[in-house]
Amino acid sequence: MPRNNARAIIWDMDGVIVDTAPHHFSAWQEAFRKMGVKYTEEDFRRYFGQRNDTIIRNILGKDIPQNELDVISREKERDAREKMKQNIKPFPGVIELMKLLIEHGFKMALVSSSPPENIELVTEGLGIKNWFQTIISGEDVAEGKPSPQGFLLAARRLGIKPANCVVIEDAVAGVTAAKRAGMRCLAVTNTHSKTSLAEADLVVDTLETVSIKNLERMLNGLREV
């Protein structure tokens, strides 16, 4: 059962913990080039943070056979991982904030649209895998962001009420998912503008500026300015 006084921070991964966007963009471009389709930076930004099946159907059409979709997705992710292996670095302030959260008794979860292999690569590479009480990949839910399923599953696994959770996101779909889950949301402008992330409770340019006080004020229902 949810504990009334327990608090949790739910982290997105791509674009929040690590800057994987260039690798994913390059991998998507190559995947769609093989299909004879141009994939632009505008396309990438529009769908960033969503699951592969959603992205592929939006680009190639809803009627693409599932087996073909699966092949495209697997090849794209394999390509992206090869690129990511060469440069796994956290965004500024990420590791420091995680350590602070642990010191102050926050539970932490990771909810990503990425497949488990990508999450393993990043969390093992940064040495943070054991800092999360639960990790949820795109394969653990039927619907990707902006559906709140992933965030709600994380709260259930942690035994913490959604209202006592703060989601850290960088994508518009992720912010929407957090709000639909009944959670607070801290957005960082690593991949999207402050204006497009305005639905969040607090928008920052870097996690280096985020304090425990900021998060506690959000959990108390006080909107930061």
C-alpha cells in the first residue's frame, strides 16, 4: 500500500540523465534511409521520448506489419547502442542531484521508453543502476508516453502515491504523461524549449540549479517561478 509520507523522484533517461539524442537521431536517419524515407530533425524533436513503435508508425504509416516494425526497431537500437558506447556521460548536475536525493531519503525510479538493453548500457556505464529501486523500460507497459502507464507502474512498485512523486523529464510527451499520472513534473530544457515544456511545475535549463528545497516545495503544491 502507498505510504503517506514517502517521496519519490522518477527519472527519465534519454535527454535527462545522458545526452543520447544525437546518437538516436543518427540511428533513426539511417533506419529510415534504408526504407527510402527522409527523417528530419523536426521529425526527431516531435517524437522524441516516445516509443519506437509509435515513432515508426507515425513516419511509415499505421498499417506497417508488426514483424517489419520489429526489425526496424531492433536494427535502429543496435545502431544507437554502438554509437552510445563511445560516449556515455551524464548531463551536468545529474549525479550530484541523485546523491543528494539518496541522502535525503527519496526513493528513485527510472522510467524510459528505451529498451532494457539501452537502459542497462547507460546505468551500468555510469555506475548508477543500484541507485534505483525500480527500473521500467518501454517493454514493461502496453502504452508509451504520453500515456501515464510507466509512471503509474513505477509508483505502484515503489509503494508511493502519485501525488508524492516528482518526475524529471525533458520531452513534451513525458511532461504530459507525468501530469496525467497526477504527479509533479520538473522539466529540463536539454532537448526542448522552456515554452514547449510549460505544462511542467518547474522548468530549468540545468539540473545543477535544482535543490532539495525546490523538490519539496513542488511536493507541497507550491509552483516554482
